[in-house]
Amino acid sequence: MARTTGSDGGRTEAAVREAAVSLIARQGYEAMSMRQLAAEVGVQAAALYRYFPTKEELLFTIMREHMEGLGEAWQKARPAGPDPRERLSAYVRNHIAFHIKRRHATHVSNMELRSLSPDRLTQILRMRTAYEKELRAILRDGAEAGVFSIEDTGLTAMALIQMMTGVIVWFRPGERLSVAEVTATYLSMTMRLVGATTHTGEERDVHEHAQLRS
Amino acid sequence: MARTTGSDGGRTEAAVREAAVSLIARQGYEAMSMRQLAAEVGVQAAALYRYFPTKEELLFTIMREHMEGLGEAWQKARPAGPDPRERLSAYVRNHIAFHIKRRHATHVSNMELRSLSPDRLTQILRMRTAYEKELRAILRDGAEAGVFSIEDTGLTAMALIQMMTGVIVWFRPGERLSVAEVTATYLSMTMRLVGATTHTGEERDVHEHAQLRS
DNA sequence: GAATTAATTGAACGTTTGTTTTATTATGGC
DNA sequence: GCCATAATAAAACAAACGTTCAATTAATTC
């Protein structure tokens, strides 16, 4: 009927966040009811409104923090040097690692954009654009330096991001491939796709790799 | 209060289908109400149930016909010859053309799978798997023939499909690039990604293209 | 032109939705 | 041990949901 023994605002809010990410990722934002979310947390629906004023605000919070996390992860992973190949390599590694680790939140951030109000949508898209801009800059620098061979920077950036983010659709930890194997293969596919020169040689050629699997 | 002048079952059903594809693509299946759909068609909600017994059956019909259409389009576009490069090229061309032409239906088929009942989901996934299997076969044949250089066939197939299907996320007809330009660029990115040998030469090398845009 | 069938309306059904309000209890500081 | 406040329950709200039903009219058949 009222406050329960051992209740703690901080813990409850964290539990709500986690449960919401999982539920929205699996069923979709519209399909998840506040009562269902509350039940998952082990609380009454009304209690949720102590932490999030509306359902949409909850969705927005999840998305904003995911995008912020992605940006911060890249800031930490970004190499100091100017070599476009190293920078691209770091970008791919970071992107795949982050998206596999935060699979559910990524799903939410990519699939539920249409449930945001226009101004909140704009905020999230702005963050996404800033992140993608980093990749375009790397591709442009590499093309100008002659280490990449790229027809259209914007189009290549989109293709790479779709390809890398797509990992979360089929990748399941503990199945056929490890994160390291997937990352290695995606890295070599990326380097070929942008026509990267090898580090040592002078001629433009593809990265050659042993045929590991068929 | 009853049948309206000029009403025709065939026309109404088609109108419902089209309006549903557009509405679901823009707002999502759960967010679209039957009343809203009916209003878009210019009819009362009850009239919809003459053509589709439930909301989910409507969704399933849209998805099934989209997947059937994709399969049929590929059967028509598939080349007779055995050359893996030609077959891959045809696959890419067909995939991009079909997905750009049926952008909304593709969106629905990719995003609303979780709203299907388990057995309907299985049916759709079976169709999708069959279509993707064709790509894997091309890649495997190419790798065995030595015209492609591929680390992992399954992983490469998924990467390519994610990359190509991603076109519908950002492509808008009449903007910077034409369908032909986009297709050409994606074709060359694909050929590099699989390490395709050039048609004429003997050496393994990347397709070289003039730098059209930055 | 009567009989039949096809197409649709309008009203209603019971549920469920997001959210608000009010009351009640546990906790932490003094 | 009291007091303020943080955390929750329980009940209620109006609105919207998918769907059903009976009535009604247009088109078709003969």
C-alpha cells in the first residue's frame, strides 16, 4: 500500500532503465506497456512516474545516453596520429565493440526514432550525424592522401556504417564466431571496400588474407 | 449508413494495402490504428474487416507479398551463365533496384517482424533465408573458382545485404544521386569487398574507378 | 422489376492504454 | 523517538484500442 522495505530510488531507476531497454528492444516501444515494464521491475506502474515524467521521456533518455556513450567511447578510442588507415581501423573496432556490447540499446536507438517528438528526434539525429561525420572525415583525409580509393565519401560512409551496425542483427555471443574473429573479418572487408593501400607496400592493392573459413 | 455508390471491393482492398504499407512504414505497426488506416482509405474501420480478418493478418499479407516479389524479381534477373562476377553483379543490381522501388514495404518487412506470431514469423524468415542463400552460393562459387577472395562466406553475405538494404534508410529519389549512380558505386564497393578479379586481367586486384565525387 | 449478393455504415463491446491523485509506509537526520 | 521526506501502492480517469453486430443501401442477376 505504500513504501516497501528496502526500497531505494537509485536502484529502482537503474532497474527501470535496464528493463525498459530490454523490453523495448524485444517488443518495440509502442508494444511495451508501462504496466508490463513495472511488473518486470517488480513495482506498480505509478512508481515509474517518480523517475520519468512520461513514457516518451523514458525512451528519449535511453537513446540520448546511448548516443552520448557512443561518442565518448570514440573520443577515448580515437588515435592521436594522423594516419587514415589507423584512424579507420580504430573507428571500425570501436563501432563494432560498442554495438555488440550494447546490442539492445542500439536496437532501440535505431528502430524507435519515429516514436520521438520532432524536437527530440532532432536532438538524437544531431548526435548521430556528429558521430558519422568523424567517419566521413577519415575517409576524406585518406582519399586526399592517396591511401584510400573512394568514389563518394558520403555514400561510402553510409555503406560502412550500415554494414558494421548490421552485426547486431545476426551476431549472438557464444555462437560460431567470437567478437575478435568478427571484428577482424569486418576490418579486412572495410579496408578492401575503401581500397586501402597496404601499410608496407607502395602499390595500391587489396589486403590479402588467408582463407580461414568457406 | 450502408453501401456507398461506386464502391468496389477490389479497389478498396488495394487501397487498404497501399495505405497500410505507407502508414506502417512511417509510424510503425503498433502505432497505426485501424481507425486511422480506415480514415486514410476514406472508409469506416469496420469495412477493413471485410478484407483482412485481423490487423496482424494484414501485416502478414503485406510482408509475404513483398518477400514473394523479391524472390520473383531475382528469378527473372538471374543470369543464365555461371560466371560468379556476373551473377553477383546481377544480384546487387536487382537488390538495390527492388528495395529502392519498394522502400516502404521493405521497411515494414524488416522492422515489424516482431509483431508477427511465431509461425507467421517462421514463414517470412524462411523466405528471407532462401533469398540470402542465393547470395551465399554465388560467393562460395566465386571463392572456389578463385575469382573472389573471401574470408567467411556467411559473414560476407550478411555484410553485403546489410550494406545494400541500408540504401533505403538514406536514399531519397531526386536528391543528390540518381539510382543509377548509387547502383554503380555500390557495385564497385561490392566487387572490392569480395576481392573480385577484374574481368580481363589475370592478376588479383581491385576494380579501379575514376574519382567522381569527394 | 424482384431477388440476391456485395459493400459499407454506425453503434457498441470489453480491454487496455498512459497518466494522475490520494493515501500510506519506510527511511535518514536530529 | 520524532519529523520531514522519499518511495511506493491502490484506485481511478478518460481516451483509445481491435473487433463484432445488425442494419442499410448499391450493384448484379435473372
